[in-house]
Amino acid sequence: MRRFFARARALHERGVLGMNQRNAALVLPLNPRRHVPRVDDKLLTKRLAEAAGIPTPRSLGAVRSDGIKGIDFSVVKNTRIYESVALQFRAEFFNLTNTVRFAPPNTSFGAAAFGQVSAQSNQPRVVQFALKLIY
């Protein structure tokens, strides 16, 4: 029986797995984990910069909204037909769990919809299939 998925050890030996480990070895010693929220939170970063006397641009319409959460998934099956010809089947699922991400609220002061969330900022689940002849 043929294996469809490579073992983690085989990937690690080929240098595919472990890239994040190498990056972490370079980045994490200089960037303690407790400082990560400062990078993700732009408004907090702006306040810290202003407190340190660093000039910053004005924040007009800066509104917090939902974080980006989504799971994309793909499955690939390669089938060799001849020595130099292969067939590849691919199934891709975008937003697999069909998670809704709402757009930020309306920031037009004085508008009837001010402060209301009235849109979705991501796509619903999308599934696509592909068949590719490789020669």
C-alpha cells in the first residue's frame, strides 16, 4: 500500500519542517513573548510611541473589529500514469468552518447607521476542485 502523507521525521530530514524553529531561535531571544501584544495592537503601539515622545500620525476612524480567524484546507493526490506523465487531483476548502467575520462598525458620524455593523468582511465557505495533467 502506498503512503499519501509523508512522516514528520522525513520532512524534517529534508528541511521542510523546522523552519519555524530556526526562525524562533533568531527572533525570540530578542523579543520576549510578553511584548507580542504590543506588536499586534496598533493603538497600544501608538500610545507607547507617543509616551516616548515619538511623533505618530493621527488615527482617524480607528475602530477595533473582530480578529481574523479562518481555516483553509487542501488535499492533493498525485497519480503517476507513465514515467513522465502524472495526474494531480486537488481539493481546496477556504473558510472550512464557515466562520463569519463581521466588518468594522460604520464610522460616519451623524449617519443613520453610525456605529452599526452591517456587513461581512470575509467570504463564505468556498470549495474548489482541480485536475491537472503534468507532463
